[in-house]
Amino acid sequence: MAEVTESILFRQKLYENFKDSGLLSKLKTTLRTNLLDKLKKPLTPSETSEYLIEAEKHKPIHLRKKFLASAIQ
């Protein structure tokens, strides 16, 4: 039980450290930027297949908007 408590305290302290130093914010920003860049990048011919095209057509638009909104926050 003491090991669990120590582990939780360590994670909390590490999180606070990353947050206070600005590292957490930088990591989130970098991840968001990379994700949005990947989403904007057109598929290469090898990645494009009839299945991907059809799947994209049938995705509800609101799910994509929700995902992008949550990624930007």
C-alpha cells in the first residue's frame, strides 16, 4: 500500500514539475501541431484506397469537428 501511495505522490509531483516548468504546455502544443499537420496532409497514392475513400465519405462530420475541437483545447 505504501508503494502505491509513493507512486501516486511521485506522479503528482512530476506532473506539477512539468506544468510549472512549462514543459507540459510545450508538449501539448507540439502534439496538437503535429496532429493537425498530419490531418491536413493529403494521403499518398499508396495510402489511398477505395476503402479509405468510402470510409471518409460516411464519417459523420460532427465527429470530426468534435475531435478537432478537443485537439485544439
